Amino acid sequence: MSDPLRRHTLGDILRRTAARLPGKTAIRCGAACWSYAELEAVCNRLARALSRHGIAPGDRVAILARNSHAYVAVRFAVARLGAVLVPVNFMLQDHEAAYILRHAGAKLVCTDPALEPVARSAAALAAGVIDFLLLPDEDATQSSNPGLRFTDLIREPVEPFASEARPDSLAQIIYTSGTESLPKGVMLTHDAVLWEYVGCLADAEIAEPDLLLHSMPLYHCAQLDVFLGPALYVGASNIVTGKPTPDNILSLLTRHRVSSFFAPPTVWISLLRSPAFLPGALSGLRKGYYGASIMPVEVLRELLDRLPQMRFWNLYGQTEIAPLATVLKPEDQLRKAGSAGRASLNVEMRLVDEEGREVAPGEVGEIVHRSPQLLSGYFNDEERTREAFRGGWFHSGDLASMDSEGYITIVDRKKDMIKSGGENVASREVEETLYRHPAVSEVAVIGVPHERWVEAVLAIVVAKRGAQPSEQSLIDFCRERLAHFKVPKGIILADSLPKSPSGKLLKRDLRQRHAKAFFGSS
């Protein structure tokens, strides 16, 4: 057992907040509303019950569920128990989820009624799962199938529970998307996550008076560990929903006068384009955050114009750094438009070339980090761990340039850099150009195989409502503003772009879908 005099873990921060603010609303989800004292009691009961049912410190507990009050309780009960949380992307098919359960060695799977069939099918394909914890969803729907029932476990008497977790204990394994290969399990300790929380409180100004809406999936570390965790740490109030549709988000923002909201650029765009978007009804909204992908500058200007009372932050990072790495603060949104900001409080950052040498200001290099927030390594994958930490720095795989003030601008993921006719084309630059066209609502630029150019620039465009731009007019628009080798060789007009539940554009899906777009072209 760790030293209780000095212990500082995820379970401890909730207990301390409950002692400071016992009667304050901590979590509201559907009809459920828990004060901090009630949330603390629920997590204590759940941790004790899971311990009695054979979950021990170090055991992996997977959760395949949509956002709910129960999801929040599981997160902190597992941390208090000293077990390891394994969030699973609920968009995965059963065999994909089975890989994560098997690789992580999960003993328990927590799931809700809608996702229970996938969870059970995945568990049947993976060895080692001993039971299911059946969670209520946002609408309090319950499963009647065999398994431990969340509502039964949290009715047990409240008794003190001595946590087995230590600051250096593993808190969670979060699996990356596996764009180029099988998913990697990112191992993060309590210490790493809590150092990251401190950076969020300092740089993103998450504060006790805030009322935050959490609508992006909690399986994703951005919503879980940049917003929910820090908000509970500092004692803010939180609304949780598993229904991230524009209409539901706008309804919750308006009805509860939410003051703080995070969404990736794709979701902010969907809100702006919704008929239900009424800036006057969002007057309570004071803090806006974006991240997970790059915000088009023209969209940012529109947000600032239509929501003038709001202060915006751009937060950049990745799972491996828990995940906040850099911050562009409100005062720099227009002065440094398009930038991802500067290193967060506990992060040291450089840009390096292929040999690990630091590049000069203005030159493009790979972002590398040193920080107490960093992963301990990739679970059961020593080779990829060594590769990621080569040269004594963590290699992000992101390409950026840095100005003389230390502000970085993301150029592209290495895998998204297009090499057309021997020239490098940053997909972001082409996207930013097309966003300036008055008829363009969304755009994704990818590189696809081409007989002559080896790889050709292809733009998939979603037009604004009522607009009907021609493919040639969009190409001509780019030709007037870009070097000839950056101009798309083709434009595809689409009704929508594929996105993950966390709002990221799924460019890998677009690359697969349009891989033969130019075969036969000249």
C-alpha cells in the first residue's frame, strides 16, 4: 500500500474535491445529478464492490460505452482501486475491439445497453474476460442480461476504501487509432496524467466557477483528460452527454447556460451551419476550446465574429503526452492565427530533422517532447517504445515550423504530407486555401496514387447549404493562390466527410475510398 501521507493519485483528487465542495453539483447526465459528495460515495462503493468481485490492483478494466454518469464513476473507481482503465472506441467492430481486450489482457468489460452486443461478441473472441459490468446509459436504460449491475453495486453501504494505487502506478492504457498498423497501447501513470491536469488548469484556465459540457467521447483522452479530469480536480460543475449531435449540443448549451465547451473543428463547423445555432441563446458561453485537428482560419474568424463574448483556446497534443502539449491562448487567436501555440506548462519541445538535429526558426521539423506527462511506453511493445524515444526525446510524428517567439504551426502529420511529382505538398495549406472560398463548408485534402505524379493532390469538398460550386471553379480558385504543384489535380464534391466520434477527419478512409481516382488520368 502506498504512503497515505503523500499519495497523490486520480482517486485522491476526487476525494479532496468532495471534502472541499461536498454539496456542489459535480455531474449531471440525463436525469442523474450527483454532488461531489455523492460522486465520491458512488466511486467508493464501486471500487469496494469490484475488489470483492476479484478485480485487483494492476488488473485491466475495459470500458466500451457512450458518455454517461456511470462512465465517470467507473473512471475514478478503477483509479481508486489501483486497477488500469482501458477505454475502447465504440466505433470499432467486434474483432477490432477483441484485439484491444486480448492485447491489454482485460478481465472486466464495462458496457451499456446499446454497445453490449459488440462488447460480448468482442469478449468471446478475446481470452481472459471474466465478467461484465452493465452500466445504465444517459437515459437510465438498463440491461437485463447476466453480469454485475452498476446500479446494484453503488447501493452498497459506504465504507472507507484504502487505495492500492501509487503515483507511479499505471492508471490507463489508451489505444491509438492504428492508422498505419495495429493499435498501440499507450501506458500512462497517475503521475503523468496529474502533471497534465496541472498544465490544463494553468494554460486552459479551467476553473471552479465553470460549467462544462462534455459531449465528445470519453474514450478519447482529449475529453477525458483535458476537460473532465481537470474540471473535477478543481471543483467545476459538469454536464455529460452521449449524444453529440448539433441539435442536442446546442440545446444543452442553451438550456443550462453552459460556460465552457470543447469540440474539434468539425463539430464547431456543424454547430455554425445548424439552423438551431442562435448566437444570442449562447450568451452564457464564455470559454471555447478546439483541438484534435487543425481549425481552418476562416472558420475561426467566423466563430469570433458570431460569438464575440467568447475566449478561444487551441489545444494541441496526442495520447502519448496525456494529451496536452501546446496551447494557443485567447489573446493570440488572431495575432497567431493558424498556430498551435507554445509548449504547455510542463512540456519541453523541439523541432528536429531526420537526424535529430534541431532545425532553425521557420524550417519544418518533427515535433519532439520531454515531459513528466509522457507515456511510460507502449504496452507489450518494446520495439515501438524504443523507436518513439530515440535520441532521448519522444517523437510525435507531427511536422511543424516554429517562429522566433516559440509558436509552432502544424504543417502535417508525416503520413499526411503529399509527395507529388517530387515536391512536398502540405495538405493543410491546400485546405486553408479552399476554406477561403465562399461556397466551401468543409474540405479534406489527401494524396492518392497517380500514374504520372506518383501521388496527386485530391480535395474532397462539402459545399455550404444552397451553394453549388463547380469542380473547375474550385481548381481555378486554388490556381490563383497556390503554386502549380499544390493545386488539386481533382475535386470531389461530397455530402459529408467521414469522421470519428471524437470529430477527427478520417483521412485514411478517404484515401482507401478514392485510391483509384486518378488511374487512367494524364
